[in-house]
Amino acid sequence: MMDHADDLASVQAATERLLHAVGALDDAAVTQSSRLPGWTRGHVLAHLARNADALVNVLEGRPMYASAEARDADIEAGAPRPLDEQLADVRASAERFRAAAAAPADQSRVVELRNGVTDRAERVPFRRWIEVELHHVDLGIGYELEDLPADFTDREIAFLAARFTGHPDVPVTTLSTTDGRTWTTGGGADGGPVTVEGTPAGLLGWLAGRRDGAALTVKGGDLPKLPPL
């Protein structure tokens, strides 16, 4: 069930967790590699700040980014900054997003994100929650997929299952957690049906491109190769 106010509160809580964890680092740690290929932790933090501002643009009817090149340039420019500047930027941009998302508006209106993707305004806070939680994991500072809130993990599995539904490269696939919950995805490729079983964190890690799926159990065929997000 979508709850706009609850999602905004969840975004704020996730942001505070991230800021608290990052606050324990030092300038040298910010320059070290994250878990994302080619990105330092500074790149991840700069992206989080610019993503918050980009989602303000979305909510206020402007293009999410001026261009793909401008997006990348802003991240590169922000990556080398010292820790205190990174923290201040993430905090201030998060507050700008909170204010824009909490402003009275028609939450059922359709907004446009990157690459022509559209969604309802009420779902934008959840999209921001995804950014904060998964990139906290990407920082590689002790916050793991297993530490994500259970309600977030369930919703993100459902979100990604819907995203891959009908994809031409993914056969019919049933996702099954070790406690018996299931989702169906794929269906656009030949083969299947395939059943992929694992812990919620394991399934989410595979769907989100954070794990290779080696810990999952596959029945009915090979583990599907998912397209990049």
C-alpha cells in the first residue's frame, strides 16, 4: 500500500542512518573505492546529493537533469570534496527534496524521470528511498543488504519484479523467498518457467545488480541474466 507521508518519513530515517554512518569516516575514506565500478565513495555521495535535487526538478515539472553529460559532470566535480562538504551537501539536498515532496500537490499526477520514464508523483519518495538505501550499501562501510528494513526489501523486490515483467531477455521467472513469499517476473523470452529461491536480501541483491546470484537456488533452468538497471 502506497503511503506518501510514511514513505517521506522512511526516506528521512534512511538519510539519517546514512549521514550518521558516513560521519564516522574521514577524508581519506571518501576518496577510496566504493562497490560501484569506477566510483569512489565521494562519487556515490555526490550522486545522492544531485539525485535529490534532480527529483525536486521532477516534482516541480522540470527535466530531471539538463543532460546525461551534465549529470555525469556534476558527479565528477563533487566526488573529490572533503567529508564535511559531502555531508553538508547530502543533508541540504535531502532537505530540499523533503520540502518539495511534502508541499501540497496532486500526488496522482504523472511526472517524468530520466530516459522518458514516467510515474505518479506519489511514488517519487519511494524512488528516493531506493537511492538512499542501496547506495548506502554501495558505500561499503558496513551496511549490508541484510540490514535493510524488511518492508523496504519486500517493496523493492516487487518493484524490480514489475520492472522486468515482460522483458524480452527474461523468461517467465518465479521469485520465492525462504519464508514462502513469491513474485512473478519476466515472460518476454523463450524458456522457463524458472524458479529462483533465496533469502529476501539475496533475491534483492541479484535483482538490483548488487550480487551475482550464486547463493540462490534455481529450478527449471539456468539463473536468468538480468539486463542492467
